[in-house]
Amino acid sequence: MSTQPWSDKRVLITGICGTVGTRIFQQLLEREPKEIIGLDNNESELFFLEEECRQHDYVNLHLCDVRDRQNLKRRIEGVDIVLHTAALKHVMLCEKSPGDAVRTNIEGARNVIAAAMDADVERVLFTSSDKAVNPTNVMGTSKLMGERLLTAANAQQRDQDGPIFASTRFGNVLGSRGSVIPIFKQQIADGGPVTLTDPRMTRFIMTLEEAARLVLDSVFLAKGGEVFVTKMPVVRIEDLAHVMIEELGPVHGHVPGSIEVDVIGAKPGEKFYEELMNNEESRRTVEIPEYFAILPAFKSLYHDIDYSYPGMDGVGIEDVYNSSTEEPMSREQLRNYLHEKNLLETHENQKQEALS
């Protein structure tokens, strides 16, 4: 958890009703900033979130789409820190509607940058994805452009006191909407089959809490233009499926051996492994205790930036950070991890806990 003071900061979160945006909001509440402004274009979820936080008079929620630059500019006035999580994130839907992905993920990022500059905010953090590394689809390409826009905005500022722009890059956020764990849970509850794209698939994994902490820590670590990446464990998706079947099958009255695993083949554009930095990026990456900081490829045009961090270990790392070159967790390690992170909770478990 960041030790920097938040008590005098007005913080704006775009996409506050999204899975990651909501978890960032929850962690931010613990830090008690001066004000939290939440923006989203999902009216119903915004209404429910507002009902949940009526006791927090420093929380203000508004309907706003990041495609609407004028509305965004009004909301960002007087803000100190912007956490930009609003995005279209589902690969196949972005592939079917590439124009919408461009308008939200690229034009939306441009609008946030422009509004932040006009309002003279202190810091802007953009949430990106592993799919931005050597992208094979529209969603990943749009996220890469978002990162590059933030880095370029930082490099081209004439005023050294202008906003600090930086990005965070997530791996597979377990438990987020549309991610593999909720899908596997439902399939197991139904008695199977559990659908597996390919037994060779490996992925970096992180929890929602870790994703939110990465964003909040990076706010004050950032010097300008970097991309921050959390150090994460690796799993084989096949191992994840089998461990979840063994653990959750009996909860739903199923014998684990009776739940089949169907291999359905990789989706178009899907990688067998996950990349969180490429060869070129690794040469300009700084390792710090919990994170990697990928430094900008191009220097700031108007002033020098001192890229030094607490506990840093030189610039440049030997290996590319991808899930095919890292040792995956054993099934027993994975089982312990899922229990430790409460990722095997079911609706039945939660109901029993609420009644006890």
C-alpha cells in the first residue's frame, strides 16, 4: 500500500462500475481522499453503487462516457489525480466492432489526456493489458495506442509542472467479469463440461486486489511515461480447470471424475502464452521490489526525468517477461493460492457465511 498522503487529493476514476474500477474505488475509500469522483456510462450500476456509498459524503458519481470530451472536461475540473480504467475489454466484441474500440480505447484516452491537461491535474494513470504486447487483435492494439498516447503526452509537455502521465499493464485478473474463473465456476456448478481452449495455454495471474494496488501504488511511483507491471505467478489453464473441478465439484454435488474437460481449440488471435513485456522493452526495464517499470523508449522533449525508484536494480533485465519462459505453479501450489486468495468462493459459501 502506498504511504503517500491521499487526504488532500481529489481523485477521479473513469469506468468506476467496471470490475477493476470498483475494486480501485474500494481500496481508495480506505485511504480517505478529499473527494472521489466516479464516472461511468452504465446508469444502472452507477445507481446501485451510489446507493451503497451514501454514508460517504466525499463520493460523487456521475454519468459520463469517455467519448464525450466536453462532459469529461467538466468533471475533471479541480481534480488532482485521474485513474483511467474505462475501456472496451472483450477481444471478440472489439473485433466485431473495431470502430467502437477505437472511439472508447483510443479516442477516450485522448479525451482524458486533453481534459487532464486543461484542468492541470497532477497525475494520470492509464490501465492497460498484456494484450498490448505484440498485439494480435483490435483490443490489444487499441490498448497499446492508449499506452503510447499517455507516454507521448508526458514527453511533449513544455511545462515541467504539468501532469505526470503513466500506465499500468495487467495480466489475467482472476475473478473479473468475463475471466476464466467465473466461467469455470458456472460450468462446474452445471456439472460440466469445462471448456478448455488448449492444454498448452499458460497465463500470468493476479487478483483484483493486486490489480487495484498496482494502480494506486503506481500513482506516486510514476516519474512520467512509464508502464508498470506487477510480478506475477504463472499457471497452466489446464491445471486451473482440474484444480477447480476437484475443489468445487463436491460443493455442487458432483463427483469430480464425472466432470469432463472439453478441448475446444484456441480462439482466433489468441496466444498460447501471455506477454507482459517484449524483447525491446526488456532492455529499458527497471526492476523494483514488487514491480517492473518499463521506461519510455524516447526521452522527454523539453526536460530530463530522473527515473530512479526505491530499491531499483539497474536498467535492463535479461529475460523477456512472458508466461512461456516462467516456471508455472504446481497444482498443489495453485490450489493453495486459490484458497489463500478466496477465489474458490461460491454463492453457496457466501450464503452460509452470511447466515452463520
